[in-house]
Amino acid sequence: MRVSVRLRHEIVGNQLTLAEERPTAKRNEWDRVDIVQFRLESQKWKVYAKIEDNKWSFVEVISPSEDFEQQLEWVEMDQEGLFWKS
């Protein structure tokens, strides 16, 4: 059986949350794991990592930026190993 993974995003107010979804054993159901949250604060995008259920921590190694794509690239590279767990 081929394993499916899909990335989803959710926008609420000034926050964009990126999540990974994988199929469950139940038909047509998916488990969601939040990966990263981007928050637009003072006209700059700040990056937050999930540390616990419903708790986020500001990622200090990624400086706030007006350029959302730049922030997304930092997350994709994930040099600190904060977002893409093995």
C-alpha cells in the first residue's frame, strides 16, 4: 500500500498554520500534525514551532521578515531540525 502524505494550510486572522496529514486505519480519515505557524506581527512574518499540544514557541534563529516566501524557505531548509521530524 502506498503511503499518502498531504500538506494543508489553515489561515485564521493573522496566522497561517502548515500541517501534515496522513491517512488513518479508518477509511476516509486523516491524522493531522501541525508543523509550523507563521504570524504576521508588526508587518513582519514571525515563525513559531509546535512544542506541545496547542503551544507554540517563537523560533529565534529565524528573524522576522516582511518576505513570507523567505520565511517559508527557512522552514523548508530546517537547518535546526525543528519542523521536519524523522
